[in-house]
Amino acid sequence: MTNYTDRHGVSHPLPAPEAEAQVRADDRSHVFHSWSAQALIDPLPVAAGEGSTFWDYQGNAYLDFSSQLVNLNLGHQHPDLVAAIQQQAGRLATIQPSIANDVRGELARLIAEVAPEGLEKVFFTNGGAEANEYAVRMARQFTGRRKVLSMYRSYHGSTSTAISLTGDPRRWANDTVDSGAVRFFGPYLYRSPFHAETPEQEAERALAHLEQTIQLEGPQTIAAIIIETVVGTNGVLVPPPGYLQGVRELCDRYGIVYIADEVMVGFGRLGEWFGIDAFDARPDLITFAKGVNSGYVPLGGVVISDRIASAFDTMPFAGGLTYSGHPLACAAGVATFEVFRRDGILERVRDLGARIVEPTVRSWAEKHPSVGDVRGLGLFWAVELVRDQETREPLVPFNAAGADAAPMGAFAAAAKKAGVWPFTHFNRTHIAPPLVISEDELVRGLGVLDDALSVADEVA
Ligand code: PLP
């Protein structure tokens, strides 16, 4: 029997390696996977996880630089979260949303306390896409308008409205012409759609483009603008100074609801409770999921401004979910707040990001011909790989699949072989480890990615 040793030096048995064959067989025969051609994938069976590491059935350890889709902010098997879920399950495992419940109320209060001023109420959902569905529904009911503006480079989830608002190629197979979604270009200085050369120019021109889009679509038809505070899977695009404040002003000028999608960056990823705290702009609705309880039990939601919430004081809100504010999920959320405060999670994210990650990844741009751009904040960074630093031709094409994606596949395989589980998407690798990662682990993982970039250099 193989053992794994956790970060406290305690040894635990792994299931027998033979068990892996059954996991693979069941998965191959009966599990229908997301976003995949079913016969072309070979998912790794994972046996156990602890902190920033998980193990396969052969006892190989992987340092998790993806946090499982940027979800596990407090890492695998956090004892406080596990205990909170167990205790709640022993007391009251579930109760319908129309009944008042202690942990649901406590979590809503804790969220409101750290949300920007004037956002006091929370509608709970089961994940990020649903949070965006409901935010849009609120904005439509509130304004009586229908269109929603979103960025081309965006991901807002895979349910009907959320996938229509998504700008990236994941929407192509799901697009419906009557979704009410209108796309615009957001700021992206490295590949500026506005031919800008400075962040200030990028912000100014991106705002002028957004205002023109609003005017040409007809302001009186637009319910909301939805923006990821830092664009996540489309490249960790940190907005230039002034951009989000400018969006706020445009929303005020035209009576449009500003929805900040914080599904990926909320709850600590940028070293702030909400990512928007780093940018000094106040949205009307903030959507969240993932980090609120590290995904231990599915949970998401919408934080609602007083202005919008009070419109529903007498007008019934037209929506609801059986599992809204599930007690097990909320118990894990309350425990998350305790851990964040006790262990100074936000402070360590800011420290590790600025002191370790930023200087390391910036040095890669000098050292590796395949590195075109690096950008990020807190423990959320992207390294964009190119064939040629001058032309900025992406190492793999946008929406690359199959053989086209081979160079990124080779990079990821080299990282995995050396014990790091990377998060790669198109021509980028994203650095998003659990926020509890130790300094040693972080340095070691970055070293592995540095070595793996040499594989990309050879192709570039
Ligand atoms: N919004 C953003 C910014 C996301 O990154 C994601 C998922 O990665 C979603 C929404 C969708 O969340 P979920 O997969 O929980 O539905």
C-alpha cells in the first residue's frame, strides 16, 4: 500500500493502486465530462488531497497551481471547513429557502459586512453561472429593459443566459440570437483593440468605445453591463486605472445596472474580500461563488445594492432555487470567514503575490523567448506564451484544439511530470494556487513552471 505524507508530516494510506483501474473504467463508461469530446480525454484519477497538494493512486504528488478551476482558495481538506460541514450535517442538513436559518443569515451578514458600502443583501445560488443568471434577472426586472452588455473576452458560466453573455468561444455552440447579449471590447493593453500604448490611453479609449456601444444600442434598452473585475479564464486581464470607475459613471449616466462578476476573484484571490476593493468602483450587484467556501459544497450568490433590493420591497422577485442558501454550504462559508480572519489570508495573498510571484514571473519575460506578457494581482497571474516576442503571435491560436494546442500540451505535461498541476488555457498558463500555499511550495512550484517554459521556448 502506498502512503502519502501531509504537510504536517503525518502519513496516510492511499487506496490500493489496483483501485485505479475501477475508477478509470467507471469514469470512461459512465461519466459524461464537461467541454470535452468524450473519447479524446483521459482524466487523471485522484485519490486524496491535503492543503496545496493532491495525490494520484500511484502516490504521485501534484502541487495544485490551479486550485481546481480557481476554486479551492483554502486548499484541499481544510480541517475547519470539513468540521463545520460535519457539525451542520449532524444538526440540520437542509431546510428550504423560505424558512429563516441561522447559518444562512450569519453568512449573508458576514458577506454584507465586507461588501462595499450600500450592498447589504445576498441572494444565494448554487454556483457562479446561476449567480449571473439571477443578477441579470434582477437587473431586467429592476430596469424593465432587456439587453445586457458583456466583453468579448469574458466567461460568465454555462447556463443559458450566462453562456450567451460569455464572449469567448465557449459560447459559439450555445449562442441564441434572442439572448439580449451585446458584446464589446474591454481593455487589454498587450493586444490593445484600440491601438493604445499606455494604460491611461487604453482606459480612455475602452471607455469611449463602451459609451459609443451604449449609444448605438440605445441606452433605454440596456438593463446591465456585466464585467469580471479582473477577467479570469480569458487571461487575467487587470483593468487599467480608471476603467472600472469610468464604467460606474457610464452606468449612472445611462441608468444601467453595473454587475461585477467576482466568481473567480471574490474572497481573497486578489488579496481583498472582493476584487473591486482594489479598484475603487462600486457595482450595483456583485456575483460570487467558488472562494466563498472553496467549493466544499456548491454555493454562489448575488450581493445586492440597497437601491435595487428596496425596489423588491413590494414587487415580488421572480425567481428562486430549492437549494438557495443550503445550510451545509453556508456553514462552510461561515468557517471560511473565521479562517480568513484568524490566519490573515488576505494579508498573506498580498505579501506572497508582491514579494514572490510578481518578481519571479516578471523575470521570466527577460529569460524565456516564449514569454510575451505577464500580468496579475495577488495570487492570480497569467503568463502569455508567444512564438515571437516582436510579432506577439500566440504560441497556439485562439480557441486552439487538437494538434494546434500541442505546444501548450507539452508545457503542461512537463509541469505535471515534475509534480505541478498547471492551469493552461489557449496560449496562457495561469498561476492560481490555493491561498494557503506555503512559501516553500510556492517557490518550488514556480521553479517547475520556469523549467517547463524551456519546453515552450523550443517550440517558439
Ligand atoms: N464567472 C466567472 C468569472 C467564472 O470564472 C466562472 C467559472 O469559472 C463562472 C462565472 C461560472 O461559475 P460556475 O462554473 O460555478 O457556474
